[in-house]
Amino acid sequence: MYDVAIIGAGASGCSIARELSRLDCSICVVEREEDVCCGTSKANSAIVHAGFDAKPGSLMARLNVEGNRLMRAWASELDFDLMPVGSLVVCTDEGATDGLEVLRRRGETNGVPDLRIIGRDELVSMEPNVSDAAVAALWAPTGCIVDPFGLTVALAENAAANGVEFRFNAAVTDITGSGDHWLVTAGGQTIEARAVVNAAGVYADAIHALFIAAAGATSPAAPVAVGAGLTVPAEPLTIVPRKGEYYLLDTTAGRHVRHTVFTLPTAMGKGVLVSPTVHGNLIVGPTATDVEDKEATQTTAEGLAELAARCSIAVRDVPLREVITTFAGLRAHQAAHDFVIGELEAAAGLFDCAAIESPGLTSAPAIGVLVSGLVAGRLGLVSKTEGAFDPVRHGIPDLERLDLDEWDALCRRDPAYGSVVCRCRRVSEAQIVDVIHRVPPATSLDAIKRRTNAMMGRCQGGFCTPKVMEVLVRELGVAPEEVTKCGPGSELVMGRIKDGTAMPPEGLGGGGPR
């Protein structure tokens, strides 16, 4: 029995969990994947938007600006990477500069500080590699870049340290009950909670449908007054996965731009951006293609060709020969293009946090504060006693940012810091062991990648993957055949060839052990 069950362990779900852990209540997060940050939160532009793009008066606009403001304090408390590089929206058409003025006025209405339009000379001084066609830009100094993995993991670790329980490989299949308590079936087990929060990303529409069925609602009912008065109609919700494809370039290309560079936005999004990352890479993307498959995260030749063509609109000579990987993510889009947050009408205790597309990552801190307040208002929750909530979380050391004396001090404390497993990103055995034993733990290759940057360098794990697997085997006490890339079904090895125990799959040829 919990006070609150949260469905989804992305940035929104973990933000809500962390904020609720300030209160005197019991909380469980259930996640269909094997770790936190496995959906939209892991595959995005890694941008903290200033807030000039969202429609004034929308929930999206309000939470974007609030989230941007809160993100700085959270980065200090939770020890994740955040860099205030600022953002530029570049106009390459002399006749379209009115669009920059529209964005500036919209941003000021939304409460974004220090916006201004700059001419070509100042733009070139700020960004020497800006397009030769650029005539002006909107400068937003409050724009930042962030590590989305580090943010989500930090939130989860801090929530866990303050009493939140996480359950992974637990897809929700049913919700029943009443306003007094709800029964959530997840991963074959049933948990009971007084309130349930739907933060399920691209699957939020499916969970919303379970909410409606559980409430016995077939049509809109009288609103339930709670908290800030935010309610969601008991009507079907449609989430359209909007695919965005990206190039990630090596650190050798990371200084090609100094700020996040956008082109003027269209109805399909903010266009293709070119931006540094907090880890020193260069990111290019995204495309924007609506798809039906909620698992369609494969890249396409067409999408990557589009990126290659469009990235040069605002930035010249993008060194695409330095690409080390490509990836795609899905945004949880809905037709009204606003966040869907509130308590389901006539169903006390069922809360939607849905359609969290861009700027959802930016908005995560504000979403956490808002939804935790709604839940607290419904359940009558109060703050923990003074000192019972610890807002601070310490991350692992980053060897790439330490000088030799600092690294030597770590090696004296633990010699495993001197055993470099990932050469590209200078990740040691000690860092990998550390994240394996944290809560929530890193128990797969991808989970370790998200926390340490191992396997994320120019060789993309070609050198370090076997060694990371060895550390997992040793620290988890499992067989090599049990090590996975990203949870059950993604095992990497079948058996030990030299022991004569590994047989080829049926239909792939015989001849005994290979």
C-alpha cells in the first residue's frame, strides 16, 4: 500500500517523485523498461529552452520559464551537468526578420528575461561559423544545455535516498478501484495506492484510457476541485509519437558552435538545431515526422539526409565527417500542442501528466513542483519533519575534468580509479562499480552508459564493452549470458565457445560448437 504510485521513470516522473519525497508519504515508481530515462528523456536535443517559443498563456509556456529558472538550483543540489551557453534563433531571409520580433515579444510575454535581436556583425562575432546568409538573430542568454541522462538519474537517486521505491520491467496492464484507493497491475504484480500519476510518455494515452475505465467514466463529468484547479476531461486522449532523428559528432567538432543555434521555427517544431553538448560533442537535429509505432526509434536514410541538408541553413561547414553515431527519439505530441496535466474529472486521485513534448525536459522541475502540489492537495499531505528530506545528491567524479593531482588523490583512495576502462571518455573501473551499487542501480550496459559516458566516445564501445561486461559479471554475481544491453531480451552472449557449450541457433548451420 502506497500513498502515491507514479507510472513512468523519465524526467517528468522522476521530478514528481523527487518533489513528493519532500512530503510525509510513501511513493512507488513503476517503469516498463529496465532503468530510468529509457524513453523520450534519453533521446532529445539536451536543451534547456529559454521559453520564447511556447504560446503565451499556455501551460507549456508557464512551465518552460519556471523550469528554466529552477533548473539552475536543481543542478547545484543534484550535481548534474548544466551549462548556460545561451541560444540564438538565426534568420537567413531579410524579409523574414519580423519573425524574430514575434518571438521576442512572445518571450517577453512569457516572462523570459534579457531577450534581444542582434544584427549580423554581432552575430558573427558570437558565432564565427554562422551561415553566410544569416542577417539577424534572437539572442536568449538564459538558454542552457544539459545532460538529460544525468538529470533524470540524479532525480531518481535523490528520490530513492528520500524513500521512493522503484520497480522496473513493470509495464502497467490494468488499473481498478475507486477514489479511496486504486489497484495498479504492473509487471504481473498489483500495488495499491491512494493516488496514481500517469507520466508514461508516448504511452500516456494508453494509461489515460485505463484511468477512464477505472473511473467508470464514458463522458465528461463534473470537474473535481483540487489544488490549482487543473483537471483533465474524461475523454480519449491521443498521443502521436513524433520522431526526431539526430547526428552526434565527436568532441573534435564540439567547438564548431559556441551556443545553441536554431533556425526560425515552423509548425513542425523548432527546426534543425546545431549545438554543443555538455560532454563536448556537437549535436545536430532533430527531424520531425509523425509515426504510428510508439517504438519506432530507428533512424532512416531519408531523415539523416534531411538533417545533412538542413543543418547548413543556419551554420556553415558543419563537419559531418566527424559523426560518431546517429539516433532517434519520440516526442509525445498531441494536437492541441500543450501539456495535459491535472486530475481526471470525477475520479479523485488519478492524475495525468501527459503530452510532455518539447520543452518537456526544460519544464521537468516545474512539472514536479506542480504535480506534487496537486497530489498533496488531494491527499492532504504535509511536509516531512525538518531535516527528514535531503535535497542534495552527489554524482560520480568526472575524470575528464580533473587535473592529474586530483586524479592521483582518487587513485590513492581507490586504485580502481587508475584502471581506465573507456579510453575515449576516460571512464575508470571505480566509476562503473560506483553506479552499479547506487540506487537505482545500473545493471545493464546502457544503464552504465547513461551514468558514466562509457561506450559513448568515438569508438562507441568497440574497445570498452567487454571490460564493462566483466565488471557487471563480477559485481552483480551473474553469468556472462545474463548481461544485457538494455534489460531482458537484449542479452549479448549465448555461451562459452571454448567450453563447447554454445550451439548456433537452429537454421543458421550446424557443425557443432562455434
